[in-house]
Amino acid sequence: MSQNQTKKILVLGNEAAALGAIHAGISGVYAYPGTPSTEVTEYIQGHPLAARRQIKSTWCTNEKTAMETALGLSYTGKRALVVMKHVGLNVAADAFVNSAMTGANGGLVVMVCDDPSMHSSQNEQDSRFYSKFAMVPTVEPSSQQEAYDIIKHAFDLSERVGLPVLLRMTTRLAHSRAAITTSDVRDENDFHFPENPQQWILLPAISRKRYKKLVDLQFELGIESRKSLFNQYINGSDKHMGVIACGIAYNYLMESYPDGCPYPVYKISQYPLDRTVLATMTSEVDKVLVLEDGQPFVEEQLVGIMDTPITVLGRLTGTLPRTGELTPDNVLAAFGLETAPHLDEASHIANRPPALCTGCGHFDMYSDLNEVLTQYPSAKVFSDIGCYTLGALPPLRAIDSCVDMGASITMARGAADGGLHPSVAVIGDSTFTHSGMTGLLDAINVNANMTVIISDNLTTAMTGGQPSAGTNKFEAICQGLGLDAAHLHVVVPLPKNREEIKRIMKQEIDYHGLSVIIPRRECIQQLVRNKKQQPTTKNQ
Amino acid sequence: MKLDIILCGVGGQGILSIATIIGDAAMAQGLYIKQAEVHGMSQRGGDVHSDLRISSQPIASDLIAKGQADVIISLEPMEALRYLPMLSLDGWIITAAAPFVNIPDYPDMKEIDSQLAQLSQVIRIDVTAIAKEHQIPRCTNIILLGAAQEALGMDYTQLEMSIRTIFARKGESVVAMNLRALALGREYAKHHQTRK
């Protein structure tokens, strides 16, 4: 039984997708927090209907466990949502690519938020390459309303073609609010097993058959793109040029031409690319301008590596900047249109980079470490992803690397293998359980000559204070992995403990082998949030 | 009508609560809105801004184009200047007067003040001092909103109603303090605006 409830609400793009997923009848959302994707899961966690339906929404340890758990839920016929930031898809890639091989039973949507311009990320990889690689459909909404509508469509599509569907969003839509109108609320799926249980056992003999089927399905996916209401061909009178506008790029196009675009426009919100419509456009126009946020995904496919009979303009030709997100200004410029008259940049404007908060435990930890390491000129500190990456900036300048989740421990071990001493790893509590534990096991197994600092602030701080999977378990985890208890220390990073902490750090750096030091003190932001929440709890 | 607003300041200063009130007021009047926010790393004391767009017609872009902002509302004077190229030539800047210094190379305040003074339509308001004087220390952002009310051209009664709606769950005394803050801001702006 479905119920009708139509009302207008003001939501972020992420929240619109989250609400669409609830209304599409999901039974679980699995995710690891990461900007710009975090609000999707948080919205579901706080939604009354999700609570009533007992939709599973506890944070996962990392994106791979999230992806696999969602696949398991889909196996039982239920609808499952997985959410992550773009680099999270690298972590989940094994499961994601192979989920195209097993296929989906209950609708499976993998929502990935890309971060062009790297507002809060270490690269600007474009997730559309992943879905093409895995050969699954992609949807890419252009607005908050479309985010709500398209995720419902994506679940239906996933069940119709028996594949996971990737929903790609970029930062600007993820974090922008607009009013949306909601539509039908669908029930959850009943428990039912896959039609073909063999398909889920990816033994080579089965995989080869299944892979052929996946390849054959591509034709059908193209037809799905052609029929999709989210892709639109809008004819224009000026055939000098055709415009392809993907996802949110469509909005910048409309902003450039408030009275309507004179050129034929192909608005793309569903992939794989439909060759037929593209062929129609290219036969009618002299050249094509491709507007897409992120990397030149469509542009490269149109251009190929040989000469094409038609000129394709975009990021590769410099018509749009090769890097960074689209803006109304760079899209205007791509059309040769003038920006409105405006003042020059003000002088004397200083950069204001983010910084560790006043009173942050990471700051004390780095201050102590910096002081100790002044005695070791060859020391290097391999750090990781989280608030504590800000230790790279002045005044601390405390770290030498930040690459990907977990890389601190493994890189420190590799450098120790290469003869570096002291080789120090600094990793946060949530990042440690996300991807640091396996690397620590490697290091323990060879008793690598290195020092690991697990800077534990009892939360996933950078993304706004989600629970951290390993809280209260770190000593047990380290010892369970085989760490010698004599080289495991827990300290409280406060100025008053400075001398003791420095003594322990020095002692363990001088020890020839592996040590773990856990400075533990609650995140200052989290402390404030907890205090704010307490009176509310009392009132309830 | 269209009204493009840039709200800016330093992460943690509370620009989003101003946006929430303006947004609620616009929604209540049946207008379209789009509001792009900054979440994530910059919220840790970095520069933050939010593009708030209001219109009687559907809005395409989530971001404001250069030279299109009608009003810049800033909780920090240098941050107000950071977005100068976004401001329309007849736009307004409403900014808190006191600098938020959390960087070692914060420019000389005389430079900031003189650049602001050269602009045609500016209101500089010491929201911290006003809040302190009237014992409403947590309402600085609403004082700033009050100072921006006329430049925004938004209905004062509607803003009051939105304040009631949004602060309702925090209790009547919080609502009253914020209504007071709104009035103080508006009163200040009446007597202290620069218009050349």
C-alpha cells in the first residue's frame, strides 16, 4: 500500500536524495562519513519514517564494508543504498565492480558525491569513469527536485536491469538547498531470493557467462538512457553549435541564457551515453560544447583519440578550465558572454585556511611530537586523512605526508624498511579502524622499527562528529593484532602532561621495533555538541 | 523580483542561521530559493560563504555569478571584501566591524576600513559591542540581519515571524532576545548607513 503525501520542503541536494531513497522503500543505508556525502545518511538517521520502518542506518567502518553490506541486503530482495565520497569509491571499488558481476536483486543504488575543486578532498576524480568501467548505469541529477525524483527512478532501474546503479552528485548540488515536492511513498520490498542464485558465486566458469551477459546488457542500458525522462533533447534555432549539459552543468547553462538557449541542448542525467541522440545532434550542428562538472568524461568519449568530423569544445580544448568545478562565470565565458560589470578584487585580503580548533587534543599531540623530533633531524611523520591533517599548516608544520585513508601506517612501515628512523605514523581513531588496522598487522608481523600514534578524539571529527567504530577498543585491537603490551601507551594530550608524553614518545622512538602511543582526549567540538544536547534530552 | 545574497564570515561564526531565517521568510512569501552552503574542512576556522538566491521566478544556478550579488552580509570585515567582485555595482555591504583574527598575517585594519569606506553603500556595525551592551551576547548575527533588513528589502514583520518559527524550540526568552537583536540592528542601520 502506498500513501500519498505531497508537500514542499527546503532541503539540501543530499537530503533530497536521502528522502527519495526513504520514499523508494529502502531497508538500509550503509556509509562511511565523508564530505560532501555525509548529510545523506544523517538525514535518514534523523527521519521519523526511517525510524518507524527501522531502516538500518548505523555508520560502517569503511566504504568497502558499506558496499558489501548493501549488496548482501540487495541479495535478500530488499532495497539498499550505499553512500560515500568519491575517494571512498576507491576503497569500495573491489565490491562495487564485482557487484556489477553478481548483479542486484533488490534495488541497489550507490550514491557517490564527487568534489570538483577539492573543497574537502585530496583529488577531483570523477565517479562516472567508475560506473563506465563497471558497466553499470549512472544517474546524475541537475537539481534538488531531480535528486529526489532520480533516486526513486534509480531503484526501479536497478531492479529492472538487475544491476547496481551509481548516483553521482557533485559538491554544489550536495550542499545547496532548494524546495522540493515529494511524491508517492513506496513500501519496502518483501524478502525474496535472487532468481538465479548461481550468478552470485563468481567462480571463473560462472563469471565468464555472467560477464558476457553484462556486456550484452549494455545495449539495453543505452535504450534506458534514451527513454529516460531525465535526459532531454531540446531543439534550438541556432545550429552553429550544440550544447551537451551533464548534471548540474544544465543549471549554469540556463543561468547563462535566462530567456532560453538558442542552441540545441542535450541535457544528460543518465548514462551510458545514448549514441542515437548524440548522432542526431552532431549531424545538425557545426560544433559541440560539452559542459560537465568534474573530468572531461563525455568530452573524451566524443573526441576519442582520432580526428572527429565535428569540433568538440570543452575542458580539453581550454574552452572551460581543465581543472576545478564549473561556475556560472566560467560557463558564461565558454559561450563568449560577458559577466556583469563588477569591482576588482580587494587588496590586502589574506588567506584564511582552516585550522585545528583552540583546545584540540591533536594540537597538543603535535606540539609534543614536534619538540621530541627536534632531537632527530632525519625524522619523518606520515600522517593521514582527518582534522589532524591540518597539522601540516603553520604554526605546527608537523607532517610530511597525507595520501589516503590508512596510508600513514603503511607508508611509515615502508619508509622504516628503507632505513628511515624515526619513522612516525599519525592516524586518527576513525581512520585507524577504516583502513589502518590491516597495515598495523603487517607492521607488527615484521616488528617494523616505527612509532604509531593513534590520535584518539573519540569521534569522526572532520565530518561533524559521527560515532567512531573503534571507540574503547583500541588497546584491545592493537594487542589482538599482536602488539607487545610493553610498547602500547595511552596518554592524555593536555599541556600539563607534556613532559610525560614527551618522555614516552622519546622512549618509544629509541626502542628498535614497533610501538603504539594513543593520545586520547575528546574532540572539543564534540564536547560542545554533547553539552548542547544534554538539556534537550532532559526535556524529552 | 530577484535578490542574490552572499553571506560570509569565518567557519563557526554562524552565517547559516542568518541564511535559515532569510530562507524561511522567502519561503513563507512563496518565493523560490536556492542556498549553496560550505560544509567540511573550511568550517574549521576557515573562510566560509553561502550563496543565497531568492526570486519570484525559478532559479537555475545554485551559485551567484560575478557582479550579481545585491547584498553581501558578512560577520567579519575582511571577509566582506573577499567577495567584492561578486557584488553588483549598486549592491550593499553589511558587515560586522570587528575583525576575527585567527591568522598570523591579518592585514592592517586601517587598510580594511579604508577600502570599505571607499565603497558607495556600506553599513559597518559593531555587533559585538551592541550585543554586549544589551546583554544578548549570542545574538550578534541577528543584529547584523536587522542591519541588513532594509538593504535586503525584506518585510520586517515577516523576518520577525521567521525568527519566532526558527527559535521557537529554544524557548520564549531566546525568541525575545533575537527579536530585540533584529530591532537593534535595524535601528542602527537607520542612522549609520553610508550612501554616496
